[in-house]
Amino acid sequence: MSPGRPQRPRPGPRRPFAWALAAVFIGLTIGNVHRTLGPPTPGHPADLASARALVYLTVQGIEEYRDSTGAFPPTLDAAGLDYPGLEYHPRAGGYSIATAAVGGSGGAVHFTLGDDLEPYRAAARAVIARGSGS
């Protein structure tokens, strides 16, 4: 080594740290992309409109079952409508549907045969419009 030249520091443990950081970053990125683009996971409705839309679609399925069999389904599963977060209570001449708590608010959505279905239909349209970006 010549006396006039400053010594270069030797590369230290930075490279292993950089590789580990890059691996964590890539793993998190792949996880986020998979979660965003992957199929939706079933669960509880995230907001009031989604809960009402789910109730509306369930009512339509129950009515379709009744039209084809002449009776209300004994369970939602019997009608192919077993959605997580819904409770179905058939009774003589009718039924009621309730959702689990919506969006951490502690509230739930309730529907009983004979209630006005229009708010639920409007919520379904809003959720569809929100999903399609229009």
C-alpha cells in the first residue's frame, strides 16, 4: 500500500443484511399481489351495503327454491346458499335472515319475509356498481 492513498474500507456485513431485506421485500410483495388478485375469501360482510346485498341475493335464492319446490328450504345449505355470516330461521309461512356484526360496528342486518326488499335491492345495485367501477 502506498502511504498517500487512503485505505478503502472492506465490505462488511451489509451485503447479507441487504440480501435478507430484499428477500423479505419480495416475499411481502408476492403475498400482497396474491391477496389482491386472488379469489375472494369468504367471510363476514365488511360494510352495511355488502351485508344488505348478501341478504338480497339470499332472499332471491330462497324465493327461487320456493318457486321450484313449493316450500321454503329447511336450511340455506339445502338451497345452495350457505354463506358465512348469515343466519336463516325458517318458520311456518315465512323466514328471517340475519347477518353477523357488520364491519366491527356491532350491528347486524335483519330481514323478515314481508319486509320492504327495496333497500336491499338498492344496496346490491350499489355494491355491483362499486365493484364494476361505474
